[in-house]
Amino acid sequence: MSAKNVISDRTAALLEKQRELDERIKRSLQRDRSVSRKSRNRALLLIGVSIERQIKRQPSYLATVRSFVTGLKDHEQEAVTTFLDTLLADAPTPNSTTPGAMSSITSPLVPQRSEMVDP
């Protein structure tokens, strides 16, 4: 074999290894993005659960939540508003308080330790 063929074969082998490494890197990045996306989705779900519980305990928080919703698109606002309306329809009457419910003087921006959601 000539020196030119040996270099070509080496170069081809190195290029193939580089291609394989590029594919492995791409798959690894996809896995990382997937893990990050799943973590974010779980956190958003837990935030929603926490807000739902708080509204059930203290319906006065509904106005605050509705103010956050105004930043969404119209059809998204409609979906959230519909859900919030059904949430209050299912909520217990204001006279029935559950143990651990917040007092009406507590600020809606400061969660109580008993209200924090465990992941």
C-alpha cells in the first residue's frame, strides 16, 4: 500500500469516529433537555396544585390568580377562567374551615409552612 492510501484510510476512520461521537453528543444533549423539561413540568404542576389548594382554602386569592392570567392568550385565559369557575363551584362554603387553613389577615404572597407542597 502506498502512503497516500494509508493516510486516507486513517482519515476515513477518524472521520467515522468523529461522526459517531457527534451522534453520541447529540443524543446526550437530547437526554439533558428531556430531563430539564420534565423537571420544569413537574415544578409547574406543583405550583398549580399549590395555587389550587390556596384558592380552595381562601377564595379571596382568586382575584390575584386572575390578574396573573391576563398575560395569557385569549383561548388560554378562557381555559383557566373556566377551570377557576368550576374550582370555586366545588369549593366548601366559607363557614366550613379546615384545620391548618390560613387566617384572613395573612398576606397571599407569604405561604405558611403547613401549606408548602412536598415534591
